[in-house]
Amino acid sequence: MATIIILLMVLLLVAVFSVQNAVPVAITFLFWSFEASLAIVIFLSAIGGMIAGAIITSLIRFKPSAKQESKKASPDIS
């Protein structure tokens, strides 16, 4: 529950920050170039970072450890 509250607080802070900085900016990435509101850029960057962090955390958390791998590789003969 605490994680959800912290996540909502961070999202609220990012939303307030991005609304206060709503000037148009030029975005250039590789071959693309376009203009967008700084608010949208900030908000999408924060959301993208949170999603990437969640994916990386889940991959690390659910990765089988080396000890479990060795148990699978060599079956116990009894």
C-alpha cells in the first residue's frame, strides 16, 4: 500500500511540475524533429522511466539464482 501512495505522490508532483512548464519546445531524436509541449515531454519521460524501472525490477526479482540453476542441472540421485 505504501508503494502505491508513493507512486501517486510522485505522479502528482510530476504532473504539477509539467503543467507549470507548459511552453512549446523542439524535440530532436535521431532523424525525427517535432515541437511539443514541455509538459507532455516531462510527463511521458517520467512515465516511461517508471515503466522501464518496473520492468527491470521484475526481471531482476524473478531471475532464478545460480543455486537454483545448479539444482536443476544436476538431479539429486537417491
